[in-house]
Amino acid sequence: MTVLELLEEIEDIVDTAPGLPLTGKIMVDANEVLEIVREIRLSLPDDVQQAKWVKDEKERILSEAKSEYEKIIIEAKKQADYLVETDDITLKAQKMAEGIQKTAEDYAKVLKMRTYDYVDKMLFDMQAKMDDLNLKYFGEMYANLEKSFEDINGVLQGNRDEIKEMAYMTQNGQDGVFVRREDEDE
């Protein structure tokens, strides 16, 4: 029989077994079921059994290796901590490092202050240049704009004067006759 046939036989035994009232359990012949399980084991290919053995062996070896690894790491950490704490060279190096760090922090502070002063001077110089450019270009531009507005205002005033003169002439009955004034030739 094949493994699948043997498994189906177990299913048939379970399906046809008499039930125990109110428990949801059944009664089966243990010897009969165990015999079928033995046949299943014998029917399984050797490769499956060997694969299971390899898997179990792999897990055992990995577990042992992990345990050994953890022991080695713990011991190495203990040894390293001991060496670091008791080593005179390490203590001297720590003091020297603290001194170097303090000197570096002081030097960095001085450099920062110099940088701030330099940037402030650059900004001040930029401000002065902007004021000069403003005075030079915008002052001249403002003067040109003011002259342009005065010229436009003069033309507008001339046009108004001309309209007033035309209205005056119309009022005095000289409508349609345009008299040119002498000051307009200029």
C-alpha cells in the first residue's frame, strides 16, 4: 500500500469508529492505528527519513554553535572590559583625549567668533554698497522721472490752456476760428 492509501485507511477508521456520548470523542483500536502508522513509516522513502535526520542534525549543530558563540562573546566582553578598565595606557589616552577635545572646542569657539565678525563686516560693507547704488542709480532715475512728469505736466497744462482758449472763443462767437498765439511758436 502507498502512504496515501494508508492515510485514507486511518481516516476510514476514524470516520467509522463508534463515538462516546456527549464528549465528541471516538473509540479506536490503538493497535490497528499504530500498525498503520508503522506501515506509513516503512513506506516513506529513505530520502525523506534522511532529510528529517539532516534537518534535526542541522538544528542541533546550529543550537550548539549558537550556544558556543554566545559563551565566547560573553567571555570576550568580560576580558575587553577588564583590559579597558585596568589599562594605564587607556586612562592616559582618555585624559589626553579630553585635553585635546577641550582645546579643539576652545579653538572652534574662537573660529566661530572670528567668522561671525567677518560675516558682520561683509554684511556692513554690502549695506554701504547698496546705499551707494541706491543713491547713484535710483537718485538719477528719480530725477529723470521727475523731469518727465514735469514735461508731461507742461504738455497737459498747454492742452488745457488751448481748450480754455477755444471755449473762450466759442463763448465770444468766434467759433470755428482758431487763432494761434505768438507764444505757441516757441
